[in-house]
Amino acid sequence: MLRQTVQRYPVTLYSTDSCAPCDRGRELLRTRGIPFNEKTIATQQDLEAFQKIATGGQLPHLTIGTQGLSGFSPAQWTQYLDAAGYPKESALPRNYRA
């Protein structure tokens, strides 16, 4: 079931270094056992590419399928992850590495 959800609604976290909200968002995803890609905004080029994806968006920015969520809001992120069908608790093997 997790595999199907990941295929239908892939999760990507856009973050930057030294960002406490980004760290909290990453931890929420890891705690729930949600496989995700992370794209770190480190250069001006990265920022320009990010702004094309998330007009006016702030970091962290989470995409679940085609839905984008700017800023870290645990309640909102949880709501959208639940709606996509992600498990509330990790279903990943203990030896899973992100």
C-alpha cells in the first residue's frame, strides 16, 4: 500500500541549511516513515528554480503529488499526508535508510 501511495503522490521537501522549520518538517516525515526526496536550496540558481515551482513560496516547501504546501505547519502537513493515504506511523523496515 505504501508503495502505491508513493507512486501516486511522491513527496518532495524543499529546504535550506540552518532552517529550524525545515528540520522539524524533515523530522515529521521521518517519524511517519514517509519516503521523500529532498532538494536543498543552496545557490541563486536553486532559488530561481524553486521560485518557478512555488511562486511566493517559503521554506520549507512540501509537495505531495502536485499539491504544494509552503512553510511548516504540522497540522496542515499531516492533513494532506493523511488525505494522500500515507500511514500515520512508519511502515518502513527498521533498516530503511532515507
